[in-house]
Amino acid sequence: MRADARFHDSSSDFRSAFDRDRDRIIHSGSFRKLEYKTQVFLNHEGDFFRTRLTHSLEVSQIARSIAKNLHLQESLAEAIALAHDLGHTPFGHIGGDTLNSCLQSDGFVNGFEHNYQSFRVVTFLEKKYKRFDGLNLTFATLEGILKHSYPYKKDFLHADIDMQFNLETHPSIEAMIVDRADEIAYISHDIDDGIHAGLISFETLKQNALIQEILHKVKAEGIGIKEGDEMFRYRFSSHLINHLVYSLLAYSQNNIDHGSVLTATMPSSDPLPIGFEKELEREIKQLKKMLHQELYQHKSIVRKMFSGKQAIIGLYTALNDEPKLLPKYFYKQLESRCQHRVIADYIASMSDRYAMKLHNELYGRIV
């Protein structure tokens, strides 16, 4: 597999190909906007809570550590991790789901999917070069962004992307690592943020065997602090991340063929070599279900997300009714692209605060 740039020779660059990918992603406008995009709590809720930017940095750190210990391409894992959420809309998953519903209601069966949108951002929507679209990333990084989340859906490969990837095979091992690092990061920091916000408690979480094990490790330190205190939460998150990373390394280290990690030739029907033992997988699945029920569906979260949902619907309706509201970059695309898709790309690119500001200007303030 090629590891060089797609459009011009960068052999004189002091960086490796994947280091160059990482830098191009970090310096993109889409990456900067992640600072003001919701993870779980809306950005204006407070300075403490994670955003898409802090989440991406946490995923990157975990993915790099895993890749390094498995003797894989650390910079490739880092680049994929930093780009994996570039396609997220404002207002978290509800924003993406709402935009998907809007498009499908207008006859676009492919709708909107944030993983594929991340791929579109780095190959099409970012404009850094005069002769071509995108960030000029390597094939391996692009494949990892497109296929990092299993399964890989052919339905989302729209015609405006002139790239060919084999969706019948798994991606590189580094992409698989990013997928699990993403899971480790959001489980740990969503618990931390949820407890800090008073929306979930360790008492509730103790129903899960994995949580019980981690709490035992924290208390074994003998630090003498109460559950829920800031120091306790920090020690809990640290132990949870370490436990999951060490467990993943123990399970995965003997499953990797270092001679083929970049060729992505494993059929997608084959079991993933990166993961956890069955019992831990079961505990993680149960924990994610609990977080969905007790935290993500908490009435205070649902109320805030409902406001975001209305903002997405309002913006989509207004921009389709009056396309001249689009900024010049997107308005010009109407000459060659479908209006609804251009508008969806524009809305997806917005930060939470900009989407709220524009909606307020058009409709009056949302609560």
C-alpha cells in the first residue's frame, strides 16, 4: 500500500508520510471547529465538560499508546484518531440524526452519516490546494478514517468522492485500534462528566461488574476521599483507562501479523484481531447500555438536545428556502452540486455556538 502523498511528491519533507497527515489534519479548519462541538454536554454548559476536540485528543493519546506498544505505526493511528470526528454535526449525535432525517425526507436515501462525513471533509470539503480538493492525505489514513468504525456501509459512498476502497476487507490494524480507543475514551470521560454534572452516580454504575472492579482498585489506594469528589473521579478514570488498555494489549498482541497490517486484506467477515476477552466485552456492552439509559437519555440532556434538534431543522428549512443565505464558498457549489447536500455539508460544518447564533438570527432565540 502506498504511504506517500496522493498528488505530489513530498519525499523531501522532514516528516514521515503519516506525521504529515497528522499535521494537515490539526491545521484544518474542521479540526479547530471541534472545540465548539458537543460531545454529550452542550459547549456552553461549562468549561469542564469534554467537547469533540478534547475527545479527539484523548482518543489520539490512547490510540498512540496502544499502537506503540503493539509495535505499529503510531503516527498513522494518531492521524486517524484526530480526524475520526471531523464529520460530526453540532449538537452531538442528535444533530447528525436530525440532518439524516431531513435529507431522507427529501428523498436522499443515503442521508447523513458522520463517519462518512469525516472522510468527505478530508477528501472533498476542505480546500487547501488550488489543483485539488481535500487535505492530500495518504491512502492508509483515508482508509482508516472511512473504515475505522465497523461495519463499513457501501450505501454512503456518494458519487462526489472519486476514491476507491475495498469495503469487503477490514482496515489497517491502526484503524481498528482507533475504533477501540474511541470507545475507551468516551466511556471513561462520559462517566466523569456525568458524575460531575450530577446526572449519574457511582451507586448506579456499581451494577456493572467492570465498574465494581475499578472502584475496588481506587479504594485500594487508600487515598481517603469520597466517591464523586474530583480526585476520586480522576483516579477512577485513570484506572478505568489503564485497565481497558492493558486488557486490550493482552488480548491483541498475539493476533497481529506485522507483515500485513497496512495491506488491509483481511476479509470483513473475519474476527477482529483487536479487542477484549469475551467476558470483558460483555461487561463493556452492558456498561454502554447503562450509560445510554441513565446518562444519554437523562431528561436534562434530552431537553438540551431537543433545542439542538430544532436548530438543525430550522437551519435546513431556511437555507433550502433561501439558498442565498449560504456563504460564498458553499453558494458557489450550487452550480455543480445538489442543493440539499451542499446545505447539509454547511450545517455539519458549523460549531454549536455558530448554529445557535444563526438560528437565533433567523427565527429568534432558542431556549
